[in-house]
Amino acid sequence: MKKAKIAYLIPSINNSSGMERVLIQKANYLVENFGYQIHLILTEGEERKPFFKLNSEITLHQLDIYFTELDGMSKYKKLVGYFKKQRLLKKRLNDCLCKLKPDITISLLRRDINCINYMTDGSIKLGEFHFNKLNYREFTDNRFPVFVQKLIRKVWMGQLIRELKKLEKFVVLSYEDMNQWSELKNVMVIYNSLPFFPTNQSSCDSKQVIAAGRYMPQKGFDMLIDAWAIVANKHPDWTLRIYGEGFRDELQKQINRLQIHDSCLLEHNIPNISDKYIESSIFVLSSRFEGFGLVIIEAMACGVPPISFACPCGPSEIISDYKDGLLVEPENIVQLADKISFLIDNKQKRKQMGYQARINVERFKIEKIAQQWDELFENLLKEKN
């Protein structure tokens, strides 16, 4: 017997982002193990295949809004075009939902959050947040004075909060982030789930450190490279491999300037990242901020002890300091280098932490996280009826 009909709103599913990965894994599991009818409503209308494998019973709906057409336009044209596309989104989304008649509609807080509460289909409306409040909807434009930038962000965030208050539930990824949303009474926490839990695990014997993520300022790879310059001076026989895509040139220039190109390598994304974790002995997350820190639990599932800045939000709730990994003061490059060197110097300690990491991370397995979503859906539908 089929369970409820759930509609998820997301721009596209043809990229390798963590949000898309988590959504596809969850949607597949809800279909295969709970019998939900899952529909994904996309705004970009791109015909490329999903980056991650999608269950054949999941239905895709293309709204063909093409917000990406605004990229590269002047500020004025982009603003005018944005409002036109927002009006189009509101109409097409409402038409789609009224035809589909889902029991629950879930916004992943992209552009649809501005209109989801005005839909007339009658479904329960939820929000699912894959970022963190402190670093969301930032406005940085040096053409404006700092106080104007702060004012714009305040107004922008205020508009978001008004929409979030109207939702039945607003789901975030950490208690640290939940505490930031003091304006809301409908907020709750459901963690991200593990994308995989391999049979094999790292022996923590190899002289290799791994990091993974997009090559962009948020991920702090510039700080990691600076820290690695210190580590490499003490441990020239160890290697750091950073897997990702994005702004590669600037990072490579930094590596060359520090003369660590032999031991610090920028690698491309690969589908079997778990194999690369298992080949490594230490994982490092150097982010300035996170929504959760999915790569941390990926590494832990492979028996690799993580070292992470205690940035907002997520790492401090995932890692038990000195038990299954190490936490570092945010953006403290010297301390990061010291912690990496500590695990390099203490082989038995990193083996113990890696072993404990694999045990402790089981709480993020998909079957446990999906059960929480199932309970949420069931309770909301009971309340409605």
C-alpha cells in the first residue's frame, strides 16, 4: 500500500552538491523502504541526467524557469529579470501542485520559499535547511557602505523569517543552528544521513591526509594549505590530497608559492570517494562555516579520524574531541597544523580514534535518519486529519 505523496522543491539535481546527494538518497530510501510517492519539482528545467542515481518510481517535474539565465547580467537587468521569474515560478508551481495534489510539500529554501506559503493546493508545507543561519543570505557588495550591507541583510533575513513562521515545520541540521532561530517555534533537528558505510575501512597506516569539498572560500582550503606548509616542514614524507572542483588556480598558486607542490595535491572529484578515504589516515575539514559537514561523517564511516575547525554549524555535534576526532579553534591555522602533526606523530592514537569514529558515526545511518522523517510525516498527517 502506498503511503503519502511527498513533493520536494529544488532547483536541479544534476550537480554533485551535498544537498542534492542527501535529498536523492533520502527520496530513494523513502520510496524503497516506506512506500512513499515522491515527486521532485525542479525550477531550472535542465534535461541533463541526475548526478546521483534516482529510483525509477520517483517522478520529476520541470518548471522551466531558468533562473540561471540571469547570470552575467547587469545588476538592474538581473533585478528586473529576477522578479519576472519569481512571478512565473509562483504561477507554474501553483499549477503543478494543484494538479499533483501532494500531501506534503517540502521547500529546500531556495527561491521557492518566497512563494510556497501562497500555494492553493492544500498540502502541508515544510522547510528543509541545508545551510546555517549565521552565514545564510549574506549581502556583501563593497559598492555599499558596511551599515547599508547590514541593513539589506537584516531586511532580507526578516522576510525569510516571516515565511518560515508560516510553515508547519522547519527542519535544520544541527542543534547549534536551531538555537540561532530564536524567532521560530516550529524548528526541529534531523541530521543528514551517511551516504555510505563501506565494508572495508582505513588501516590508518598510510602517510596520507585527505580533504574534500568545493574549491571556494567557504571551505577554507587556503587555510588548510597554509597549515600544511607547517606540517610538511616537519613531516616531508606525508602527502595531503584535496578532492574537489571550483576555483583551482588560486589554490595552486598558493601551493606553488609555499613550495609544497610535491606533498599538497589538488585532485578532481571522483565518484568513489570512499576508496580515497580508506587509502588515507587522517581527514581534515578547514571550513569557515558549514550547514552540517557531510564529509566528516563520510570519513568517519571509513574509519578515518577527522580533524575539523569547530566552525558553525555541525562539526562540534559530530566529533567527540579526542575520542573519535579532534576539534580546532575556528580559523586557527597554527593549531590546525599542530593537531595534524599530533595524529601523524601518534599512530596508535589515530588508529584508536579511527576505530571509534566508525562506531560513533553509525547514528547517522540512513535507516535511522529516514525513520525520523517517516515519524514526522506520519505525525503531521495525523494532526491534519
